Amino acid sequence: MSRARTLSPRFRLAAAVTVALAATTAGTLAGPAAAAPTASTSAAVVAQQGARDAAFPFLNSALATAGPNGFLAVRTDDVVWTRYADGSSVTFPKSPAVTYRGAAGADVVVASEGTRHTIHDMAKGSAPVVIDIPYELREVNGSTLVMVDPATHELHLVSRAPGGEVVDRKVTGMPDGVPWEFYGSTPGTLAVQTSAAESGFHLAVVDVATAATTETYDLDRYSGFAQVTPDRVLWAPATGQTRIVDRKTKRAETLPYRAQVVLGGDWLAITGGDKVVVDGVTYPNKPIVLKSLKDGRKVPLLDLASIVAPVGDGTLLVSGGTFAQGQGLFHITLGSDGTPSATMIGDARNPLEMVLNGVNIPSVFHFDGSDKRVTWDANQPDLGVALELTHVATGRKVSLWSYYDTYINWKGYLDQVTGAYNGAYTWKMTAYPASGVGPAAVKTGTTTVERGTAPRDFNDNAQADALVRDSSGNLSAYDLSQLRAMGNSPDCQDEGCPPVVHDPKPDVLGTGWDSYTLMASPGNLAGSAADDVVGRDRDGVLWLHQGDKQKLLPRTKIGGGWNVYTQITGGSDLNGDGRGDLLATDKDGVLWFYASTGDAAAPFKPRQKVGGGWDAYNLLTAPGNIAGASGGDLLARDKDGVLWLT
């Protein structure tokens, strides 16, 4: 159970008694104070003691409206109204057919289903009032429905009289245009923004008691905010600005920040987006700053002010938090010395700073064609998460991001769409609060990738590579997934678009390869896990370079006399023993076959003659088994450019 913080007899949040209701029925909705606890209700309350949602229903919900006796919040599966005095709550289950609205500054909740609107007076706990009328509900002001006739675009105020009859009043004196936005900052007064093709935007102040427009203001643009107090009218003339007009003198001032008048009309409440700047002072974190309209004093409160709701008596209800107290619900009032203060009336029992409670990451990643998911447990649902994995042996990394999701999928690639190498990795997860307040939370650990090997894999990631020797003599392995990504369209903007690589990053296997006049990759000659490479130098000596993860080992001599050959190629298993073999064409056009042994000291058996006439081909390559037969294949290109399969 949450601890009670006594502010006044009505501002106290103790144990919650939750009453679930089908809000669309016309039956009586008993207020929490009138709900008699049955045996099952009492058992449920006892069972929920210690649970944060039971002790404080506002947890993991969004503050919607606040009134003198309680507040309305929206959760994932329901809408809940909570009474300050004892923390008891009434829950309205969500439904696709039903929408809910609260009245700013009043203890009223309206459930709407089509043209049928059920008005609940939460403070009194009396029977709900049902109004069925073919208008569009746009706002709730006290217990009055602010509605628009879709046929005429006329504004109507609809309520039910004490005698039970429906009272439908058309608002008079409205400016030209279609009613666009509605702002009910306090019961009894309404601000309506209209839009007209010829005259533009206007702001009308409507007196709810008389259903008459009392004032009209011309706007330069659409305003996403408006407020009416007994003395002032406010709206947003531009992003991050507030226009404040004295209703009597019409004196106007534009403030360089978003603000509303609070606390009896003598203070401005100022909040910001990325930062809060008031009169040249930038406040740390994202507080709510109260500025006196009398003497200019500025009082910052809270470290985070997420949602601000007027209570109706000039005070404010704010969802947010402090690093000292954590997250919760705060009531902002004037103290006895006339200085604003914030008192926690509902404790979410959750630190304001981001906390990563745990990370669920596999100890071993086995990539089998499907993505691998990493999840986490954090104390805040709105967050951004970065996961960086680093291959220990090479330092190659991949950085993955999640925004507001609960997981990250790793497709098995490092940066530049390189397949993740086998071996040990370190990982670092950083969780950033969406509010931008407080430091990020970090957890680290280790994991391993085990994905086996594949033919022509020279960097130990079970994906075939293309070997390229550049003009400087560097031999590099380009992951074929990188090369394929170079052909993907950069114009694709969909979430499922394939990655695009503009500048592929290879693994440099070694230098000095310009000393060889012929090279080939016959496969795994030495019996290790990786494929090997052979090269013939200018003296006709053939050398073996064994593959070792992301590099080639120093060369060992195979033998001399290889300057009789004009071409060599390898990689296909031509005799069915499971190892790649070597083919060589001599200057007379004779093709010779060298079967591999699996022994690095003597990697080839004595040569066998295949046949003559191979000088008709100026290019040979052994791609493996591409024809589906039992053995490897050979491709040959003749001098006319025709490619032959054998």
C-alpha cells in the first residue's frame, strides 16, 4: 500500500478500492464512497495490498483531467477515476465502441457510444445521466456537453435539466467558420477556435450559462492551446510562445514560452519541450516553473513535469517526479508565505531515474536464418534502448536501437551488413529515458556467436566471401551480404526495406600479395576449420596460406615448378572426398587435377591429367556444386565470351 500524504482532508491517497463498471449501461454508477464492500471486494483489496497498481492506480497511466475531488487517468486497458480523499477508484473498462472524456476542473466523466452519452458525476456518486442526441461531442464543460451539429457546423451546449428533460442550446454570436478546437480550462467558460476560408482563424470565448459568445479574438495561425480565466485570455501564436490578453483593457503581451495562468490568476505555470527557458534562464531537467505576475519571482518545482491538469480551484495536478521522491502525482498550491510548492499526493514507488532491472540476452547466439531477440526489464515504459555488440578478437561492432518497443532483434550482422563472426562478444545496453531527464542506465555483459563454417568463408562467419587483391597488394575478403546490399535501393523508406551499403568494409587478410602471379582458393586444404589460399610467385613456387578466423597465417612452401601453368583454380570437390581440389592449365592447354589430402605439409596428391584443349578457355573457376550432381563443377569461358559448365 502506498503511504498517505496528508495535504488537507481531501488530498490524501491511501489504499485503493477499485470498482469495475460497464460504463455504457444506464444503471446506477455508485461512487466509491457509496460502494458497499462485499466479501469478494474485501478479499480483492486484501489480495492487492502491496501491489503498486492497487496502492496507486495512477501508475503506468496518463493523467487526463482533474477536479476538486479526484482525477481521471487513462491506462492501457481502462480509464480510472481516483478520489483524493481515500485513494479509492472507479474503473471504466475500455471498448472499441466507447470513448471517454473528462471535464477539466470538474469531477465529471462522460462515456460515449455513438450518439449516446452517459454523464457520471464522480463526486456525488449519483445515478448517471444519459443523453442521446445526433451531434458530435467535442468537449465537456462541467456537466454540459459541448457539441457540433455535423449538418450545420453549429455549436450547441447540451445538458439535462433537473426535471429530466434534455436542454439543447445553440451558441449565439459565434464568428465565421467551422468550430475547430475546444478548450475548457474551467467550468462555466469555454474557448473555441474556429477556422474560415476567407477570414482565417478566430478564438471565441463562450459563457456556458448563457450559451453566448462574449469575446472574439483574431488569430494569425492555428493555435494548439487556449485558456480563459476571469481576467485573461491566452493562446499560442507560434510554437513555444504564449499570447496573453487582459480581458478588460485588451492589453496584449507575447511571451517566449508556453504558459498558463494558475494559482488565483497571480502566477504563470511554464513548462517546456526539450528544455525550459524562462527570461534567459535555462532550468536543468524539465521542471514546471511558476512565475509571479506581480513581482516576477520564479519558482522551479519538480525535476520532471510530464502532464499538467488544472484542478478547478486554481491549483494544479502534475504527473512527474523528483530524484529525491521518485515518480508520482503532485499537487501545486500556494503556501502560507505565498510561494508555490509541490506536494506528492500519490507515490508511484518508482525512481525518476532510469533503471535497467535486467537484460535477457542469449549466452550463445545460433543464427539459423531467423532474427534473435533481446529483451529487457526497465522501470520506465517510455524509453529508447541502444545495444552495442563488439567482437572481441576484431573490435568490429554492431549498434542496434529500439524506440518505445520492448525488444531488439539482431539479424546476425555487424556494421556494414557483415555477417557476425564466430567467437566471443561483449555487449553494452544503454537505456535512455524518453523524458530526457536523468542519466541513462547501462548494463554490460558477454555472449558468444556460434554459427559454424561455410565454403569460401575467410572471416569465420559462415558466409561466403569474395577475395579481392588491390593495387597495393592487399588481399581482402568481402562478405557477399555486403556486396548484395550495394544493389539495394536507397529510395526505399519502408520499415522492411533491405539494408543499403555504399562503402563496403572488407576484412584485410594480409599484405604483399602482389608478389604472386596466380592465386586460387581450393578450399580447406589443411584440415582446419577455415578455407585456405594458395599463390604462385614469380619464381614458379606455390605457397599455402592457411585460413585462421579473420586472417591468413604465414605461408608455407608447397613446391616449385608451377610456372608451367597459365591458370589455376580450386574450390570444388571434384572426387567426392569432401575436400576442395585444385585444377591447373599448362601452356600446352592440358588441364591437370590435384586432389587435396587435408595435410598442410603435403596438401596435394600427385597430379592427374584431365585432358587437352583447355587453351580454348581464357578463364576457369570452380564454384562448387551448382548443377546438383554428386560432385563439384567447373565453369570455363572461351575466347568468344561463351561460358561453359563442366
